[in-house]
Amino acid sequence: MSVWRHMIRLSDLARGPLSVTLEPDAEARTAIAKELALEGLPALQGRLTVRPWLDGAEISGRFRAVVEQICGVTLDPFETQIDGDFVVRAVPAGSPNAPADSEGGEVEMDLEAPDPPDVLTSDDIDLAGYLVEHLALEIDPFPRKPGAEFDYESDAPKESPFAVLKRLKDDGA
């Protein structure tokens, strides 16, 4: 669960779609960076639209962020700009449109089919939570500073596996 929240109620959608701009303050960005194991999060802004969908909601959004990570090669901090789009559908618990639970059976995955809707635990939707979740999906888990190259050569001379086995056999005899 995200440390930064922006809640709306499903009943707010009765009047039609909602457009929301989300931009956490410095304190919230620091908490989000810690939650996502980043060095820093200098910027995050999202524009989300929430529309009624069946008995739930469809949340579509676009975000832009600047994340600070540590390069896996040089160990230097660096910043990267990340842009992303997402669409999520959510339905209340007990909805006939909620995905069926498969208990003990095989699950067939159709990669062409749209994702099943999220099932909400209450009538509240945390828009900030969806934004942070989709930011996390876009972050490179193996960050590399632009231009950083991994160039490693062992100082040990290369020895064939058969030479190593021969040496082991000779030592044991």
C-alpha cells in the first residue's frame, strides 16, 4: 500500500467522468522513493481520468517522472525520465463482473485477452496507488547509467578444464 493516497468514491462517478491531476509534494516523493527502493524521486506528475465502467470504474492515466537510481556498473547515482500510460478497470467486491476464483483447477491464460478487472475492497479507489504501481512497473530493475559499460577481464590465466582435472588427479596420486 502506498504511503501517498488520493481517494475517490465509486459514487462520485454517478455525475460522469472525473479528471484528476496528481503531483505529490517533496515529502510524499521521498516516501515513494523509499517504497520503490530509489535514491530519489525528483518529479512525478500524473493526469488520470476515471469513468464509470459496468458497475465499477475505468482508470486511464498518463504520467511523467524523474527517478534517481544507482548504476549497476559504476555505482554512480543518475536520473532517468520515465513516461507511461495505463488503463485499469476495477469493480466492487461481489460484482458479477469480478473475475471468477479458480480453486485448485488449471488456469488458462490468454495473452490477447484484456486484463481482468481489479476487485475493490471498499467503495473507495486510491488513484495515487494506481499511479505509483504503474510507475514501479516502468522502473528499470537493472539500471545502467547512459554510456556505462561493463568491461571485465580476469587477471587469472585461462586454464582448460582438462588441465585442472589432470592437476587434481596428479595431486591426489
